[in-house]
Amino acid sequence: MSKFLLPDLGEGLPDAEIVKWLVKEGDQITAGDDMVEMSTAKAVVEVPAPFTGTVTKLYGQPGDVIDTGNPLIEITGDGEEAPIEALAEDTPADTDEVAKEAAIEVAAPTSAGHEVFRLPDLGEGLPDAEIVQWLVQEGAEVTAGDTMVEMSTAKAVVEVPAPHSGIITRMHGGPGDVIKTGHPLVEFATGGGTAPKTSAVPEKSAKSADAATVVGAVMVGNTVEKESAVSGDGMKAGPAARALARKMKLDLSGLKGSGKDGEITLADVRAGAENPSASAAPVAATSAPLDLKIGPAARALADGLGLDLSLVTPTGARGTVSKRDVLVAARGMIAGNGGAVVPVVAPGTVMGTVMGAVSTAKGVKAMPKVRAYASQKGVDLSRVKGTGPIGNISIDDVNAALKGDFAVTTAAPSATYQLPPRTALVSGEPEKLIGPRRVMAQAMSKARDEVVKTSIFDEADIAAWVPGSDVTARIMRAIIAGCMIEPAVNAWYNSETGEKTTHKSVHLGVAVDSPRGLFVPVIQEAETKSGPELRAVLNTRRGAITDGSIKPADMSGATITLSNFGMIAGRFATPIVVPPEVAIIGIGGLFEKLVMDEKGIANHRMIPVSLTFDHRACTGGEAARFLGAMLADLRLPN
Amino acid sequence: MDAITLIEAVNLALASEMARDESILVFGEDVGLNGGVFRATDGLHAKFGDDRVMDTPLAEAMIAGLSVGLAAQGFKPVPEIQFMGFVFPAFNQIATAAARMRNRTRGRLSQPMTIRMPYGGGIHAPEHHSESTEALFAHIPGLKVVIPSNPTRAYGLLLAALRDPDPVLFLEPKRVYRLVKHEVEDNGEAFPLETCFIDREGDDITLVSWGAMMHETLLAATELEKDGVTVDVIDVATIAPMDMGTIFESVRKTGRLVIVQEAPRSGGIGSEIAAEVAEHEIMSLLAPIGRVAGYDTVMPYAKLEGQYMPSVERILEEARRILDFS
């Protein structure tokens, strides 16, 4: 018995589809006889028998897709072979590895009942897959459909089922080995029975018996869908009948349905259109002028005269309105016996009127329908806060403004449209920000809108520090040292006047985290104080914040600010520069780092320093010089 | 009444109308003995013979030219262009002869022909087998361009195309050729052309699509409905000349519009719909008009096809952006 594997039928395609078997099991065939019609991309190819003998098994039915290199037919006989060229005339001998292997299979048929299973394309058009794990052993008996091996493709681990029932005689490769698509994966002695291809190659299995082309894979579904009779208006009519009625400007409610369950059919709509008085009224009068038969020249004349076309009596050929008809109608009206001349309103006029009534506030982001609504309700859009994704105003925002609910102007953006939430219900109630938190929200928004923030990061090596140094005091001193060398960052910038004030004295703001919110107390004339003095003032300020006795004067007038968030967590940050200040220093948590020093590799403690500055007021050079001076001061032993 | 696929509905309509109208001739590459690469013309040769069902050489310019001549002489040619990507040699005959014959001869000659072409991607096909170039034809005055989205519409619209006195390009969404089945009665009832079909009715957002993308669009609508959003889903069906009235009416109701097209984004039918709505219904809009489309690149091969074509997820993302806008 010889198994004939599907060769590449000449187009380098991965598979072909059986159109029609020309032989059946038990038939005697002669080498060269056509045995099957296979459909490729564009043509049906007749595949001739490679051997003379008796057909013992056909693989697949018309409509089934056979992968190149997979079995097509089994023939028992004397082994006389037809030349391979007869099968694949157009294939250059060296094109496709799979095709070559298929040819080899043909030339050296495997023994009876011995099956080589080749790695199929695991559904993603990938050239190969990696063995993750064998789930069978050599000698094991498997049933068609059993999982034999887990293969890993680019995206997923796919379980490859046994295509046949039988005994595994050989496994190609172990875990980690990459097997090319079309190459042998497992060999087994078959006990008959082919597994459905579905499991191994889900995509192709879906093909039904009548799928014709093999240019790609047309998905096949067996779902029977129904064109539903949409019934928003209570009328029973399918989309086609509704479409026709709309086109014919016919009101469905006047029609009687003759279809199943009283459904209005296309025929009912047509009948209704032919006999409007009996069953249905044409929709609205506005469409009348459009239904008139009138040429463009006559229409232009009527438009020019401001004539309502519904008042014209057509006398032209086949009921066409002629230019003469238009003139007659116009004269009749001027004579007063046809009613008033109704000026035709150009569409632009209508639009213009509406637009004129709409709020024209500049810089307001609102869709036209929202503007129209606001205008109708008399709401000035420039006073409404938009909660849309780009700060645009919604109808809800207009309604909120109408209610006098201007809370939206300061509250966090709320959900906008009235549709139910998509996610699980949220818990908790909205809470208005007050006091320091409200001040923070406003200051931060202003800073974000105004400052051109730029950041630089570096690390200060503090390995040389004497034991017991006060980290915060050293950092404050380093900022002061930086300001002395590069005063440009110890400054205020007034964006309205464009004036920059560079300060001689350092009034150091220090961000303090408290349960009541963010506070920035100020250490005035910091440059006149020693490390311990700076520490003492800071402790005093913190105490005042805790007991609520801090004075406003001690929380304003900072010329540069320190945010020492590293005491909690974090290494680098881009803290916000709050105008009129032009720089802020962020200090992250101390960390250890292996560095090369004179002696070799050493473990040094480092302080991460982040500097954010307002690039409108400082140059990058000024900022970097400040940072350099700060780092130099931090490196000192004490 | 059997449940049949879209391709079977095409076959049914052809067989049905050919029996009714002897002037219909079907021809093209592999349409005769083979029954067409997708089996659209399966059995027609056996039923109607060599004189009415003919295999042609691989020469699209000739196929279209033959159609122009036959149509001018009173036949109703129904040529098949095997894949829409092959139509370009025929474009000259279609655009410069078929589309303008009635105008050129002041109505003395007309071109009652229906040019069938499978279009679109999603079947892992080779190069230039997957494009959606409907906009090229929709732009030519004198051509009707019709795209069915399901078996029922394929039957009804193809009958209408076959009975139309002027050239109709009938684009068949090959990805959904066999995807779903409808019970279609062979009753010879043509559907109206130049009219949209409304598949769902709702108040919150309008989704507009045509052809194969109707499948994803309807799935997206179902997902949105699970969130309590009600959706108008419109199948444009005839993309030239287009029924904008139905779309306007829907937008007036919902204020929100998302257009889904498989073709590249720029210069497509979606752009035309967006422009028309902006021009005539801008006062009804609550949000910008959203478009979900293919990308402005050559249609990729199998591996990237899924990324290229609008997915249910992409449609949902855009619909939700539009719903959240205002």
C-alpha cells in the first residue's frame, strides 16, 4: 500500500481543496489517470494517479482542504510510479521544501499502516513552533483527538491532537526543539480512523463541503440569522419593506400587512404606492416639489421668481413642468388669482438665522447642538464650565448652569452623559475640596497652565559625610549654596509684566505634608542661618502647622522651594514650580550605589536630586550651574 | 424556504432572474464549467448552456468591453470580475464607456449591466485580493454601486441590480460569503436601490456601515446595548448614489455618528458621509463625527489583516469616545 501526499500544485500554496473525486475506494486505476480535481487559488487542477493499483482509501470529501504534504489517497498496487512532473508541472524543482519532501514521500512510500504526522500550521501562518511538552511516549496508544504535544507559537501554547488512532512509534524532537511547519512531528502505526482536522487547525476545519476557493480561508458559519421586523413604531415590517416605503415616501401605518403574522411585505408597499388613497397617505407635503418632473432650467427660473412649485400646473411632455408653466403660474399669482407668491427660502437663510441666535462666545468649546440649546435657554456659554474630554460643554453642563449649580466650575469633572455607568457602581460621595486642598488645586492648575517646566536630575555622592549629619539641614544649606553661585533660580517671574526679580536673600520654602493638606512654610533669610539654625526654624514651623498656629506671613514670600518627598518614598520627581517662583528642588530617598573610587569598587550613599525650573525665566545653563553648585556642597564632609 | 449563505443567495438570484429574462448573459473567468472560484455561478452553465454562460480569457478589459457592446445591443450582461483587485484593466471601459453611454447618446443607448465583483479582506488571501476600492467607482457619475451585507439583501439587491436600466457594480463581501445563513424565499422580489436599510433602532448613537463591516458593526451595537445604550444601525447598501436622507434623520435623533468602513480612511465613502452630515446636519451634532476605518496603507497579508480591518473592539472604542464627548 502506498500513501500519496498532496504535492504543491504549482503556486506555492499551503493547501488545496478537493472539488471532486474521480475515483472511489476499490477502483482500479492506472498511473497517470486523473483521480481527483483539486481547487487551488484560481484553477481546478486534475491530479493524476502516481501508481497503478487499487484505491484503498480516500482522505477527505469534496470541500475539504488538504494541506500540502498531507495524505490524499492510498493505493495498493505494484508501485509503478508516474513522473512527479506530471503532478506539479509548474513547480521549479527547488522551490518549496515541503513540496520536495512530498515528492520524496511519493518516491519512497512508507510501509503499510505507518503514518508520519507533520506539524500543521497552527493557525497563525507561522513558519514553525516550539515543543513545550510531550504528553505521550513512544509506544503509547492514542485515540484520534487525544492531545499529543503542547507546542508554543509566537503567541500561544497550542495543544496538538492526534490525527489518527494508533501507536506512537517515534517522536521528533524534545521540549525546546523548534519544528518547522510541514516537518515530521510524530510517527505512528495507525489503527485507522481519522480525527477531524478541526482540533489541530480550527480555522480551516470550519470550511463546509461547498466552499470553493482556496485563495485564503473564507470563514464558514452555520448560524441562521433572521431579518427582524423592527417594531419601534409598532408596525411589523422588515428592513427592506421599510426602506422601500421610505424611498417611496409612504407612511407604513396606512398599510395592511399580508405577510406572516401581518408583516408588511415589499408587495404591500408597492401596492400601497400604486393606490395611495385606498391604503396609505403619502408622507408630508414638503416632498411634493421634489416629486415634480421639472428640468433644471425651469427649476432655476421658478427659484429666481420665488415661486412655490406646488402651485404650478405642468403641461409639458409626460407631465413635465416647462419654463412656460412657471411663467404662467407666476403671472397668475401676480394677478392675484392664485394666492400669494410664497418666497422660496434658501437653506442658507434658515441656517443663518439659527446661527445668529447661537451664542458666539469666543474660545467656548461646545458642539453646535449644545450652542443651539444654550441659546434657546438663554445661557451664556462663556460662563459655563465644560466637563467634556477637551473641556467642552455638554447639554448637561448647560442644564447644570441653568440650575445655578456652578459647582461644576471647581469640582472635579463628573460623568457627563446620562447613560448608565458601564462599570460597577462606585461607592463614596463627592466631597468639596476646601482650605489648603482647594488652594493647592488652584495653585497647581495655574502653575500647569503657565509654567514652562523643565527638569534635570542628578545624584549627590555623600560618602564623605561625617557620621550623624542632619540630612535635611545639609540639603537646605546646599540649596542656599547653589543660590549664592547661581542666583538666577532664586527669583520671581511676573508673567504679566514680563519682569524677573532676582533675590539677594534666600527665603526657602519647604513643602510639608500634613493631614490637612500641603503646606509650604518659609524660612526667611535662610542664607544667614547655620545648619542647626535652619533645622530649628523648620521644626518651629512644623509645630505651628500641626497645632494650626502658623501665621500667613510664615507661609508666603518663598523665593525657592524644597520638596523632600524622599522621606516617604520615591527617587526622582518633577515637582510643580508655583509662580512667581522659578525653581523647585525635589529630594528623593537616600540609596546606596556601587561606584568606582581610587581604591576600586566602593559602596557609596547617594542623594537623588531633581530640579524643576521655569524655562521662561531661567536658561538651562543657569539651572545646571545651580544644580552643580548644590551637588558640590552636598559632597563636602560637613 | 432554505437557509442559505450570501454566495448561495447570489447564485439563487442569478438563476432566478436568468430564467425570467433571456437577455441576461453571464460570463467571466472560470464562471462557466468551474462555476466560479467562489461558486457564485455554480450550476448556471449546466442550466442555461454555452450561449448564456461563458468562460472568458483572463482579460478584464475585454470582459468589460464585451459588456459595453452587448449592453448597447440590448443584452443584459452580467460579467464577473474574479476579484475586485483585478478590475483595473476594465476600469477604462467602465468609467469612460459604460458610465456615460446614456449621456453620450442622449438616451438612445443605455447600459443595463451588472458587474459582479467579490471585494474586501479577511480571508487570508494573496496580494491585491483583499482591497475595498468601492469609493473609486462611487466617484464616477453614471455608475450605481451596490454592496449587500447579508444573504437576504444579496438576493433582493442583486435582482434590483439586474433589473436596473443602467450599469450597476455589485460588490460582494467575500469574507461573509459563507458566514451566516438566512432563510431566503426565491420570490423574485427586488429590493429598492439607493436606499439605506435600518437594522437596529435606537436613540443614543448612529452607527453607519455597509458590506462585510455590517457584521462587526452589528456585534458592536449588541455590546453597546448591553450597557443600556440604544443604537441606530444603518446599512447604506447602495453607496452610489447614496441615500443621505435616512442618515440625516437618524443623526437628527441621536446627535452622534460613527461610520465604519473597511477601506482605507482617506477619501472613502465614510469621508463623504461625514462631509454630507457636517454640511447639512451640523446643528444636530452632539459630538464630532467618528470614523473607524482601514489604514492608509497597502492592504496587508494574512498576519496583519486582523490589525488592519476595523474590529468590534475598535468600533466600540470609537463609539464610546463619541458617547462620552458631550
